[in-house]
Amino acid sequence: MPSDQSSPQGSGSTEARLEQINADLDRLRQNLTSQLQGEIQQLQQHKTQLQQEISSLEAQRRSLMQQMAPTLAAELRNIVSRQSANPSPNSSYSNGSPQVENYSNNANRLISDLDETFRSTFKTLQLDLNSYHSSLSQQLSQMYTLEQQGEAILDALVNRLKEELNNSQPRYVAPPPVTSVQQSTAMQPTTDYGYEQTDIIQDEPLEPKVYTPSPKDTAPVKKELTFSKPQLGLILILFSSLILSLQNVVISIILNQSSIFGFIKTGGYISPGIGNSLLILFLRMIFVVPVMCLIAKSLHPSSFKDIEKFFEERNWMLMAKVAGCGFALFLSQVLIYTALGPLSPGVAITIFFIFPIVTLLLAWLSFGERPSNIRWLVAFVVVLGVGLISAPSGGAQLSLPFGSVLAAIFSGVSFAVHVLLIQACTKKIHPVPFSVINFGTILVFASISLFLTFTPFMPDSWSISVEPGKGFSVLLSGMILGVLTLLSYLANNIGVSYIGAAISAIFGATGPVLTSILSLIIIGKTLSGQQVLGMLVVTAGVLALNLERLYGTKAKSKVKAAD
């Protein structure tokens, strides 16, 4: 592809990479600062404890001196009184006085020795405590210096990355003359965060030389099929969307007896309902959560440290947001599973895709982000498409179950709440440990809800009913859903790191179309003309909304750069 055509894409991807690098560096700086502050607080606590121990020892010393002084004085009085009460018959006043004086001198010497011993002991203890205090002060000053150096290094790294990314933007270079060496593109190795840098290297022109082609040079060169990271990112995002659509078809097969590819009859292991939807979600999470814990460390090495820190900090507001985010996704999954029973997968997912419009409205109500006129128009188009696909077709003879349509709509609303809470939570938690916590939260809610289905207080629609002899098929289906979930998650995670979230959202809008195509190919589910029109209208509306967000973000970044 020519360089002048790839320049806007390169500029956009460079700006997206720069924003991601800035966010990661800010997160790294916050983690380093919080760790240093925690260690400083621990050292301050140790210092306070040592000071309290010194005060306690000094109080004990004074108490011992006060207790021993009266005892020694009383003992001396007893000795003197005994000597005066029982004088020796051959002794005189001149002989008794030196003896009493000796006793007094011995007592004074003992008291002075004891006092000197106490003083030397406490003096040594005071010196040790002073040395500990000076050592703690030096360590605190060193930690403060290291914190300042770390901030300076991070600032320098951010500035250096900005300069390199600005210098590495692809430019159109005129074709060089025959006497110059062609340009070569060097791809730098991918960093830990999945970014890449592209540097255009052009050698100095050489002097003209006479060149005689050899037979080896004229032989055809075999070209290897390689993909650039943007191309690989697009493939992974499309693969993730395809897996998500396949997952919806698999759920429909579990709930309804189907004919796979027209000649394999299977499915209908459990009947549609809230209780059975909870069972499917529980079996899926039982497989996903342990495997996600295993692969989280390879995706983000400090995942478990971040999770441990999240629970130790006891940030109740953040915990409430994370729990609410997990519950919103849990509720959305249960409702869409309930809708996929009576409805065709393409119809249910098309109605579910009302969630971008609900996200716009919730962002307006929560953060005051008033939608633009274009977004209002897109919202009207999406609602119109949902109305077309939900309305009766064929002379009001084919109408969709009202309860299932409501389940798909509220599933989209719940998913919109989940999306808003994700934006608030991932600013303070890395996406990988956040995903582990999110999946674990879904498993907890699914377990509690599944337990409630066995209580007599729940209605009959919450009951669990598995067809006789289909228990193993249900377990196998839950494992298949778990594998599809992990494949979709990994493909989406890697693809977003290659091409950015904005471009990924554009391809995510193909969900209804891919689900309808797979449903038609695998289980032969067809749509009426009105439903196909509604699906295309919804897909076009969501696609237009994502494109408007992408180009709106680029325009804002250009304005900021101009300022």
C-alpha cells in the first residue's frame, strides 16, 4: 500500500499507541508511588512503636528506683536500730560508731552501684534506639529520593516515547534514483504491552556502479506470506466476533432441538427459563474462572499482586463499582440466555445491540455528556431497526414473544451499565486482573442464584429441568461455552492491543449479521424480510456510531495538538 494512503492510519494508530503508553506509564507511576507511600507508613509506625517502648522503659526505671529507695532506707534503719539495741559489753561509743558508718557506706555504695548499672543500661538502650532512629531516617530519605528519581525517569521516558513516535509516523517518500539504495522498514520488537514502533531507515546514496545481472539474480524469489500487526489485529477481532456469534448459536442449540447442517438432530437438553439460564451460566463460569486465573499471569505478570492489593486497600467505593459491574454483566447474560430460547439468535442479538444507545443516554444522565445531533440521529435509526425486527410481520401473523423481546432489551440495558462501570474501574485496575475479578463475581452471583432456585420461595419459572439422560450433554455444553468464551477473550485482548479499541468497536458492530449468518448455516434459522431489514438498520446505526466516535476522537486530538 502506498505511503500517502497509509499516513492517516499511521497517525491515528500512533496517537492511539501514545495514549495507551501514557495511560500505562501513569498507572505504573501510581503503583510505584503507592508502594513507596505504604513502606513509608510502615517505617513511621515502627518509629512510633520504638518511641513508645523507650517511654515505657524510662517509666519502669523511675518506678524501680522509687520502689527500691524506701526498701534500702528501711533496711538501713533496721540495721542501725539492732546495733543500738544490742550493744557489746566490751565496746564503747568510739568502737560502735565506725561499724555503723561502715554499714552506711556499704549501703550507699550498693545504691550508687545499682544506680550506675541502671544508668549504663538505659544509656546503651538509648544509643541503640538513636541508631535505629537515624537508620530509619536515612532509609526514609533514600526512599523519597528514589521516588523523585522514579518520577523523573518516567517523565523522561514519556517524553522520549513521544519524540520517537512523532518521528516514526509514516511519510510519503519519493522514489529514489537508480543510484540510491531503496528504503527498508525495520519493525521494532513488541513491548510487554503489545505496542510496536516503525522506523523508516534510508541509507545514504552511493556512487553509481555498473551492475551486470547474474542468473541467480534473475531467478524468481519466493515470497513468504506475512501479516503486519494491524492486519493480524483485524483478523483477531473478526475471529473474536465470529466466536461470540457462534457462542450465541450454541446456546440456542442447548435450549432448542435443532438440526445441525440439516442432518444432525441434537439439542434441546434443557428448556428455556431463568433457572436453566442460571445453570448454563454457572457451568460456563466453573470452567472459565480457573483457566482465566492460569492465563492471567502470562497476560499480565503482576495480576495476582494487583488483585491482592485491590482487596487489601479496602477501597469500598471501587469495590462497589467492581461488584456492580460484575452483577450487571451477570444479569445481562442471564437475560440474553432467556431470550435466546424462544427467539432466533439473529433476532435476539439484534435487539440486544440497543446497548450503545442506552450507553449514550446513561452517560448523559451520569456525566452530563450531551449527545450530538449525529448521535441522536443514530439513536433514532437503531431504535427504528429494533422496532422493525420486533414488530409483527406477515400480516400480524408472526409476532415475537413479548417477554423474550423484553428480556433481550433489558439485557442490552444491563450490558450498557456494565460498559459504563468498566470505564470507571479500569482507570484504577489493570484490565487483566479486573477481568479475573469480574468473572469471579459472575460465578459468585450465579452460585447464589442457583442455590435460591432450590428454595420453595422461587416461582416455577426459576426451576431447573434437565431432560432425562442429557446431564452429560449439558456439562459438555458448558465446557464448550467456556472454551469459546476464553478464545473470544484472548483474540479480542490481543487484537485491541494491535489496532486499538476504537477500530475494534467498528468490527464489533457486525455481531448481529454474523450471528444471523451462522444461525442460517448451522441450524437453518431464517429471518423474514422485515427482520433482515431491521437487522441491517441496527447494524448500520451501531457502525455509524462507532465511526463517529473514532473520527470525533481524532478531531479532538488534533485540536489539542494544535493548542
